[in-house]
Amino acid sequence: MTSVNRNLLNVLAVFAVLAFAVACACPGIRDGGERKTKSDRDEVSRDYDEDRDEDEGESDDGDFVVEHTELRNSKFAALDRSFRENKVLEKAADKLNRSLKLPHDITLLTKDCGEINAFYNPREKSITFCYELMDYFFRLYRLDGDNVDEANRRMNKAMTFVFLHEVGHALIDGYELPITGNEEDAADRCSAFICIEELGEPGVEAIEAAAEGFAIESKLTGSKKRNMADEHLLQEQRFFNSLCMIYGSDPAKYRHFRTKNLLPAARANRCPSEYAKMSKSWENLLEPWRKD
């Protein structure tokens, strides 16, 4: 894990830059967290002030909090030590708490999970970011031909998209947002929305890195290993959806997506409208929970 550690400061910078944060997806890795059911929702206890002025928005009854667990795999010892000493999660939590109101606490954890994953657990109200996932992405980009530094660079960027995808699941659950379609796709688009609207160009680079991860994994796994019953979209779909969000946000700036045939013309023509609807929806859904 030493090679991944070399550019860990880039990861720290990425997490520290999260000025708004709301969602997180695992490119190519299946979400291990459990999704909320009606019975889960019934178990959630919330105390809302029914007399509050609507102009005041939602009440703030929780925070993003950090929890450190004991490391089991010495392979990740240096990475775990760096996260603790540099207070990576603490900085991310601080940015989130300055930006969003919460109905309850949400715990942030980094740990060795024994599997390649990142997930939100609705029962524990926690987001877990596995060290194995970072290692996986590093190796994925290396298989694509990147040298060590370049693989670390792309891995660091993709992790921003992943982190925001999982935060998205947490907010969909905590705010009880009316997501009428596929939640995994909604979390992807929430992550894209935050990356583009709040992080700017670094956020766009995070989406692109994740999209490249989707494409690489699709090539490596091939069509025979597709799980058509999985809640996630196919990696090819996630790739094109990600590019569509970027292109739709500014067709003139990202016209190379069309000139280089990264996006089919038929899809690209719809992307501006698609992005406008998506961004307005997330803006409206999150507005009551934003802090001034």
C-alpha cells in the first residue's frame, strides 16, 4: 500500500475541499450498505418543531461525526495512520456540518473492511469508506497503463465522487427525500450535481475519473459477468450518464465530448435539458437543509 500512500496528501486536499458534500458512489464496486425499508423508516425517531416558521427551513438536530476503529490488516497501517494524523474525516465532517442541517447524527468511518466497498448503513446511520476500495482503484488505473503517480492522481479524484455518492445515500435516507427512480442512479447524479455546482473544475475532474473507472472495469469484466438484477446501472450506462452531466452543464466548454465521439450525438443533444432538470431537482430538495 506504500504506492497509494505516496500521494495521500492529494486525498487529504480533496476531502478538505468539500465545501458542500452530499453523496457518494462506488464506481464498479457494489454497495454493501443496506437500503432503507418502510419498517426501517418507522423505527426512526425524529422530533420536528411543527410551529417553526417555514422560512427558517428544517431544524438542525445532528452532525456528521467521526469514529475510528481498530485496524485489523497491517497492509493498511500507514494509510490508517495518515488518515488519523491528518484528520481527514474530521475535516470532511467540519465542511459538511458548516453546510448542511441534519435530523440526526451521521457517522463517518474509514477502515479495513475485508472487502472492496464503500457504503451507507441506514440502521447505524453511518458511512464506511473501505481502504480496500482505494487500493482497488489504484490497481484498476495501473491495469489501464497508468504509472504510479498517475494512478494515484486518478484514484484520488474518483474517491471524491465515491464519497459524495455515499453521502447522497445518507441524505436521501435522513431527509426522506422523494426519490422516485433508482436510488443508486439518484446518488450518482447527486454526486455529479455537487461536484459540478459546488466544487467546480476539481469536481468535474472527479466525475471524469470515476467515469473512466466505470469504462475500465467494463472492459476488464466483459459482458458475460454482468448482473442484470443488480440495483446499480451497468458500468457503461454510468459512464455515459456521468459524461452527460458534465457536458450538459456547459456544452460549449465540454464540446470535445462530442468532437471526440465520447458521447453519441443523440444523447448529447438531450444532455443540457437532462442536466437542467436534474440540478434544479437536487437544488430544491436540499434547499431546506442548507445553512446560510
